[in-house]
Amino acid sequence: MSCDPALRSLLHTFQELSELQQQFQSAVPSYFAGSCQVTGLRNGTLSVAASSGTVAAKLRQLAPEIVARLQDRGCEVSGIRVKVQVTYTVPQPKRAPRILSPKARDRLHELSEHLPDSPLKQALEKFSRD
């Protein structure tokens, strides 16, 4: 299959970055999942974009340990450069709506009947109706 050299180069770069991202994700603690992205590797320095300053600070703190883990996996990494990229958004998991059982609704309604007029009473009445 014949391919444009520029396209072939772009595909090669994408594959390298994808492999680096996988190696990086396996080298960092699981709580970093989704909050940082490998952006490149140049002269042995791995560039990583973090979703917040807090994540960036923690990555910088763990950088020597992460580099050692990457080197153990065969990556030619000698350092990590971390930058905050605020536009990088962390995907939020979708939450399933909570549904009250009929028994729970009845109990909330009973409780609301014994309370004086207040925001709490109004909230319980609303929960027991919905």
C-alpha cells in the first residue's frame, strides 16, 4: 500500500505517542488515570500535560520514581517535564439516577409529616413525591 510520506510520518508519531501514553499510564498510580496526557518525547525528556496544578505538582514530586519505572519498561526516558493544560478536561463518569423504593418514599413522607414547616420538611416532601 502506497502512502504519502507526510501521512506515514504522522501515523508513526501517533503510534509512538500512543505507546508512550500506555507505558506512562502503567507507570503512574491509578489515581492519575484521565488527568494527564503524554504530549511528546524529546532528547529523553517526556512531556506531560496535567489537568490541574495539583496533578502537576504531584507528578513533579513522583517524577524520579516514574522515570525509573519507565526505564525498567525499556523506555528511553531520562526526565519528565510537566505542564498544566487547563483546557484538557477530565472525562466525568456518568452517574446512574438514584431511585427510591416505595418503602423509602413512604418513610420520608411519614418523617416530613412530623416536622414543623422548614426547608427540610419541603425537601423531604419533594423526595417522597418524585
